[in-house]
Amino acid sequence: MIERIESGARMSQAVIHGDTIYLAGQVGAPGESVTAQTTAVLAEIDDLLARCGSDRAHILSATIWLADMNDFAEMNKVWDAWVAPGAAPARATGEAKLATPDYRVEIIVVAARK
């Protein structure tokens, strides 16, 4: 069985298949700082995972896209304070053009249900 959360014509914010949760890429408010966007994205991930029966300690992998790799340290400062102790997921970070120039960070996660 496949369950979709906040499903629209183009995408769903989350898809659950079995005990695996796939989140769509999350972005913060356009034009805000990397710190503010990362904080907002991680709060949205917390909310979506809770709605799916999981939490940050159950994240299996994360893909992080930055509009500019010069923002890597700023994003990591927020990320490092947020990651559940002892439960750091597999992670990749790269630079990419995001949907609009006002987005500075996008994070995609795959998690297990609790």
C-alpha cells in the first residue's frame, strides 16, 4: 500500500510505502538567509515526519542542495544542532540551481517509521 500526504497534481509532500517515508524537497521562505531557510526546512521536516509516524532520529538519508557551496558552513551550523544525537543519517550535499534564485537550500529526506 502507498499513502500520500498533501498530494497534488504535480507532487506529494510525503509518500509512505511500507515502513519507508520519502519526503519531497523542502525549502524555506524565498529571500531569507541560509540560516533562516535551513531552520524553516528542518521544522517542516519534523512536522511531516511526525504526521507520517516518524521523527528525525529515524532519518535514513538526506540530500541537501545549496544554491552556493559558500553557504555550506552556515547550513551545517543549523543542521548539526538539529540532527538527533547518535542518529546522523547518510548524507550528501551538492550545489545546484534551485527553483528560484531566492531559494538558498533544499533538503530531501528518506526515513523509516518508528
